Amino acid sequence: MKLRLKDLRINQVPFWYQTYEGQEDETDEDGNKTGDKIPKYSIPVRALARISPNTGNAEDSPFGTDIKYDKAISTVQKLPIDEYSRLFIDVVPALNADGTTDTEPDYRCVCPKSDFGQNVWAVQKIRGSGSGREN
């Protein structure tokens, strides 16, 4: 019998992520192109995973001592989160009718890692973003 790591549902919390989809033309308030490019992200996707409350000491870090991060996300799910993804952990994104959001993300991924069926992401707080979970 092959054993497989499972996530405990009681430890899972919801969060949202957006994947980077390239760049698009920036437009002004009248809808005219400015000539600048801005990053384009997917609509926010809801996921469930274990999110650490805070980082620990460097000795027990699965990411080593060179990665500075505030929390870690872990799950057996394969999620397309990478260093270009935006995350909503302490903030719930308000969705527009088309699925997009104007809510600013509060975390970014700094190091994805997977091992033996477990996927882990080191995430860093985006300074200046909201500090409390909004509903």
C-alpha cells in the first residue's frame, strides 16, 4: 500500500492567488493608451492550504538562510504559484462583475519548493499593504 501525504482540513485556511500573465498597454482615465506597459494578472483564484502564522528560526527553515519570508503556505495540491504570483492572505479580494479585482494583494511568493508530494511556498508581506483580514 502506497502512503500519500494528506492535508488536514482543520488546518486549511482560504487564500487567493493571481498568476502573472505578461504585460498589457496602460490606458489613462479616458481609455487612451499611454505608451507604458503594466503587468497583467489572472483573476483571483481561491485555494485552501496550511499557512504558517509567522516564520521561525533559520535552523528550522525549509528554505535555508538566504530566503527572507514572513509566512509559508503548504499543501499537497499542485498550484501554479511562482515568484511572479500575487497573494491575498490577510486580505479578501473584492471581486468585480468580470472576476477581476481592484484590491491590492498583501503577499508575494519568494520561493516555491516541492518535495515528496508536499508543496511549500515562502511568501513575503508586501510592505504598505493592509494588516488585518478584511471581509
